[in-house]
Amino acid sequence: MQRLLGHVIAVVIFLCLAGIQVQGYGTFGLVTVFVFAIFGYFLKKFDYSFVTFLVAFIVTPMLEMNLRQSVILSGGEIGILLDRPIALAFIVFTVLMVLHLGWSSYRRRMKARYKARTDS
């Protein structure tokens, strides 16, 4: 079964790459596929959630467009984002969550490294 799965994956990859060539994307399309494949490999290696990445990939363009509209309406002043208490609360909450995720990931890595040293 494992051997069959390997052949199926190889055929699917070949058909994807052939489809890129047939569509006329040429070398750029192939390089793009390989860059995203490497990116996906590192996401999997470092145990990042694919769903989280997909949601961020979908939501980011909307966030960018709304941010651009806000800055244009304010006459180019970014300080408008900090005028309202709710906006400031969201920004502070986001920064705190990013710091918390980074800190917990760092602690988890340090615990695993310490455990690996004590086990051997």
C-alpha cells in the first residue's frame, strides 16, 4: 500500500508540473511551485497548522485593503488607528498574543532540549 501511495503521489506531482507548463506559465510557474513546496515542508517540519496559514492567507488581503482605505481617508496619517479605544485594544491584544505564542514556543523548545540532555 505504501509503495502504491508513493507512485500515486509521483503521478500527481508530475501532472501538476505538466499542467503548469501547458498553461504557459513556464519556468516562473515551476519555480513558484517549488518555492511553495519548500515553504510547506518547513511549515510541516516546524509543526505549524496548515489551517491557520490558510485562514491568514485568505484574510490578509482584506486586512490590507481596509488598512489602506483607512490611511487614505485619514489623509495619510497612521495615528488614526490608535484614536479609538477598541482599535487600540485590538492592536494591544494582537501584540500580546504574538508575544505569548513566541514565548510559549521558545519555552517548549527549551524544555524539549533540556529533556533530551537529561535523557541521554
